[in-house]
Amino acid sequence: MEKENLSVPSSRKDANRNVHKIMEAAKVVFKEKGTEAKIEEIAEKAGVGVGTIYRRFVNKERLVWAVGMEIIEEIRDKQRIDVDLSVPADQKIRLILDEFLLLHHKYGQLHEMLITLSQDTPFGEEIRHILSDVLQVTIREGQEQGIFRNEDPEILEAFVLHIVNASLIKRLRSQMDVEDIPKTIADFVLKGLS
Amino acid sequence: MEKENLSVPSSRKDANRNVHKIMEAAKVVFKEKGTEAKIEEIAEKAGVGVGTIYRRFVNKERLVWAVGMEIIEEIRDKQRIDVDLSVPADQKIRLILDEFLLLHHKYGQLHEMLITLSQDTPFGEEIRHILSDVLQVTIREGQEQGIFRNEDPEILEAFVLHIVNASLIKRLRSQMDVEDIPKTIADFVLKGLS
Amino acid sequence: MEKENLSVPSSRKDANRNVHKIMEAAKVVFKEKGTEAKIEEIAEKAGVGVGTIYRRFVNKERLVWAVGMEIIEEIRDKQRIDVDLSVPADQKIRLILDEFLLLHHKYGQLHEMLITLSQDTPFGEEIRHILSDVLQVTIREGQEQGIFRNEDPEILEAFVLHIVNASLIKRLRSQMDVEDIPKTIADFVLKGLS
Amino acid sequence: MEKENLSVPSSRKDANRNVHKIMEAAKVVFKEKGTEAKIEEIAEKAGVGVGTIYRRFVNKERLVWAVGMEIIEEIRDKQRIDVDLSVPADQKIRLILDEFLLLHHKYGQLHEMLITLSQDTPFGEEIRHILSDVLQVTIREGQEQGIFRNEDPEILEAFVLHIVNASLIKRLRSQMDVEDIPKTIADFVLKGLS
DNA sequence: TATGAATGAGGCTTCATTCAT
DNA sequence: AATGAATGAAGCCTCATTCAT
């Protein structure tokens, strides 16, 4: 599915500048309040009128999707870099998880939004695919290297993806130093994979 | 915190029958739609007027809590039985996870509700405590038996609890037979613990 | 209009005892909250069920009327005693005002209720008549004694009645000692009459 | 307290036109039904949607305040003109009372609303102050001119203010010609002051 | 007859979406 | 094209009144 289906395209530069402002504002507000965030608040933070949002995004749902997709892509881009390194698969998993955790720190509530999106919407397939891609490649790599067990990579990937979750992190934060969390999670995941 | 804080108590049979009908309807509707469920819909499904719900539950939030607590207790009761068996700790973990998964199958969206509840409400502490109790005992048991590694039991328990999650299960359902899910999850968890 | 029109009559003693309990409770609650008072609160204070109130008083309005009428009659009875004394009319007015103020102290918000009742309901005529009766007699007396001016007694009486008002008293309370209020009001009224 | 606290300000012409329409409609409806008036009815009479009212007035209470304040100010403005005339204090009182009575005729139930407002809300102080201001100045003037007695002006003012009351006027209307009411009230008040 | 649980119309308020400027 | 004011359906909750026990 193309980006054009999410935000209405325009040839004007200022219009596209607005789309960008709206997306940035939406990220900030969705991060704090999740899908409950009000359109008006996003408009205010973006410095545009609500009407402008509706000119660019057919409805609230589409804006949510658009924001979700952008983050997904941000995630993928970072992971791509990790996956191209020449280190053992378990090292890569650690790196990928680190990226994930950074993004969680950055996007808060948005993670939940993505999970919901990936389940309930027509974009689900797309989102799942993007997120899975890099992880599965790495898992297969690990299996070939004999580091990971021979379970279906898709399934292992589902576990990994699921573990890197805002609510788990929140929970762990109350029980350990924040900087230890990535290692702890990676340890658990890698044991699960082995 | 006492149950009386959740539903207004009454000595009358008919009143309590209605409380029961409301709770059952709420479970069904919450299962489908989560906290977004409308009071009117619950009332209709319960076969009572909205006023009846408000007579027994101060507001919607309290009804959510009440339903949550009841499920939590249902979970605990089942787990208690497992934990008293004389089998190795890893066996118990498998059993406990089986129970969990059955309940997830039964309660759907309600799981998300519980997670949210356990984070944001005054009942959180209580809920976390109930859910943790049995698991931690078993984890400690496993550590004494030398089956599980010596990480802080609270942290291990957080992982286990987190993995048994509606969205993971939903995801796995699209990739494997439903009856295989419990074993797959248990395998992953037990590896993570070992 | 007869009392029977207000509370449904009953031959049973316990029923009449309930009417009494309800009326007393209603007075207390109306005093505090005015007509906004909830039936359930009155029932609770009376120690009866709401159903019992509705058995005796067709609806809330009738209960309000009944309470109003009873107070009106209490007022009249006290005034009757004053008016039969053999003192000059201005003395009597002072005494009558004293009674009024005592009742205001006793009944608070109910005074406003009576005012409203006397204007908007079929009982208005009756209430006005009872309240006016004694005052007008005294005013006429004063006019015959040459103490009061010869304005229409009904009109003078309207002024007197109006001045003895909960909100005025409340206001004065913030500016003078409570025990001085009756005299201050009486002074003003008597000047107005002279 | 500033007007901005009552209605949300806006620089747009159409918005302010609506605020005006809402206030006018509210005056009319409050006049008839007092605070019990329904928001929907006001919206309908104003020819706007309910949402429009809520865009400008945080809640119903604020709308009541806003209407109250506007009337209070209308009263004060008229009184200011009277008080600046060079006539004896008793003449001024007559004029001020005339204004009051005109406004009562115009605003009906709203008078009760103002009384309640001046007692129970954060605006009370402000309202009392505005209403008192002019009257007290005139009373003091009369005392200096030897026309009024030397009672505390605040107290005398309380009486005057209290007498000019919707319910008294309503009552008098049933007993005399409407055009005679102002004189009758003024006569009584001035006697009370002398 | 007395009880209090049940009812549901009706009120307040919110917010995604539309539309006039 | 951009704005933000306007809209109104829809949700939560209250409470006078009814009705089953």
C-alpha cells in the first residue's frame, strides 16, 4: 500500500510542509496519549487548523496509520544497518533489540498503537511484514550458524517482537536500572531462541 | 482493597442476581470491545436497565475493575491448584501457562484491560500481587531445584507474565495450530528461564 | 383544600406514623437542600423505603406541598397567640416578626420553597391566605390606632411578609450580630408602615 | 474576575456573533425557567448547536454566570447615570428603584438567579459589590443631607436591594396597577430609610 | 403494606467531522 | 488552501417513579 493512500498528495510545497508538521505533532501527542489523543490537540501542537489535518488525512484513522507507518519505516531503516554488519546473529539480535528499546523510549504509547494497528487494520499485513523482515533474516542466519534452534523463524520472530513491548519495559523499570533493561531482555530472548 | 468498594453490596437475592448478570454481560462485551464498550450495550446484554448498573457500580470504571478483579481471582484459583502438585517446577510452569492460555482464549480483549488496570489504577498493586504470587513461588522452586537460572524471580516472572499475552497468541494463531500454542509458548518461556 | 389531598389517608395507625416520620425527615432535608432534595435521601432519613413515601404522597410535588402547609400552619398558630395579646399593633408586629425569624432559623431553605409554592402552585392562594390573615388583622389594628399609615393593608402586608426572607437574613448575618437582626428588621418594617 | 473567564474569547466576528446570540437566548430562557433551563433549549432558541454553546462556555454554570454578570452590568450602568444627577438622595433612590423594576420586568426569574449567584459562587463578591456600590453612595449622600437615618449604610442597602425583588413585584402585581408599583415600593423603602 | 431494586427518559458534555469565511 | 467555528450524534450518568418480592 502506497503512502498516497494515507495522506492526500499535493503539488504545493507548503502543503507538504504541513503534512510534515502534522505528522511530527501527531507523533508527540500519540506518544503521550495513544489513540485517545484529540485531533484538536494535534492541530494546535502542529500550528495548523483542524481543517488542514482533514484536508491531508481523510480521517483520524488514516492519520494514525500514517504515523504508524512512518515509525515502522524508521525502525526498519535502523535495523537494516544492523543486519548488514558482519557479526554473529546473536550479536545482531542484541543490536536490533537495542534499537527497538530506543524507539520505545522515544515513542511511548505509540508502540501499543502499532500493535493494535498490526492486528485490526488493513495495514496490519504491511506492518507485520516490515517489522518481521529484518528479524527473520537474522533468525535464519542464526539458525544456519547453529546458534538458534530450528523452530519456524516466523514464530521465533513473533516472540522476539512481542517481548520488546512498552508495558514490559515499564514494568521492568520499577525493578531494575533503566540501562540494564536492554541486556536483560536480550538475555531472555537469546535463551528463548537457543 | 475490598470487593465492597467495587460493587455496592445488597442483601437481597434479586439484587445479587442482577450483579451477577451484569458482570457476566460485561465480561462478554469487554471481551469483544475492551474498555470502549458502552454501558448501554452491557445493560442490554444483561437484560437490565442502565440504572441498574449504576445502582450497583458507582461508575463505568468501577465496573471495569470489578470484572477485572473477578477474572484475576479466577486465574489465581486455577493456578493455586497447579502449584500444589508435586511435580518439577518446569512442569508447573507449563500447567500454569496452560491455564493462562485457556483464560486468554476465554477473555480476549479483557487481557489488555487487565494490563492497563494493573498499571494505571489503584487496583494495580493488588492485581500485580495476585498474578505474581503463584508464578514467583514456582520460579523460586525451580531455582532451588537447579532448573532455572538465578536471576531475580520478580524479573523472570515479569517476562513470563508478559509473554502470555492476547496479542502474541492472536499472532501465533495465524501461524500454527491453536492446540500447539501452549507448548510453543511454554518451550520459549522455559528456555528463557533456564 | 383539605389535607387529605396531600397525603393519602389510611385507617392504620402505623401508616399514619409513617406519614409523620416522612414529613419530619422531609422538613430536615428540605431545610438543607430545598426542592433539590432527593426522595431517596428523605426516605433514608425517615427510616422508610421510597415506596412508602409514594404510597402516602402521590408524587414529590405533593410532599413538598404537604411540608409547606404544615409549616405554614405552625407559623399561623404561633402568630394567633401574638395577635390575641392586648398590646399596641407595633408591638405585635415585632412579636410576629420574632416568630418568623425563629422559624426561618428553624427551616432555612424551606422559606424559599414556600415563596415558590405560594406563587406557582394551586396551593398558592391557600398559603398566601394563611400567612396574610394574622398580619393583616394586626395592620388594620395599627391603622385604627393611628400608628400605621392608611395604605391598603394587603399591600403593607406583602411588604412585611417579603422582608422576612431567608436571603436577607443570610446577608445581614454577615454584617451584624445574629441577635440584633430581629430588631433591625422590625425597625425597618415599622418605619415602612408608619 | 475577568469576562474572559466566563466565555472563551475569540477574535472572529462570526464567533462573537454567536456568543451574543447565545447570551440573548439564554437571557430569554433563564428569564422564564431560571437555572433549570435546558442547554438544548437555549441552543435551539439561539439557532445554534449545543456544541457551539460548549465551545464558548466551559459548562452550564459559566453560562449562567456570564448572563448574570451582563445583567448586573446593565443595572450598574443605568444606576450610574442616576447617581450623577444633582437631585436629593431620596429622588435618586426613586430613580434607581425605577431602573431596578424595569429590569425585573425585563428579566423575571433571572433575578432569583442573581440572588443565588451572589450567595453561592465565586462571583458573589463581585456581584454584591457592583450592586451595592451605587446604592451605598446614594444612601451616604442622603445621610449627609439629613434625609436618611444614621444606620450603617451597608445594612440599609441590604434592605433596599432585598425589597426590589421579583417575587414581591409579582405579588404586588396581583393587587395593584403595574405602573403604581414603583412608587409604592419607593414609598415603603424611603420610609424605612428615614 | 412496606421495601428497595429496577427502570429509562432526560440532562450534560465531548469530539470527530463539516463548512463558511 | 487554510482556518477554526459549528455541528450533532453519542456516551455517561441521575433520579423521580414503578413494581416485584
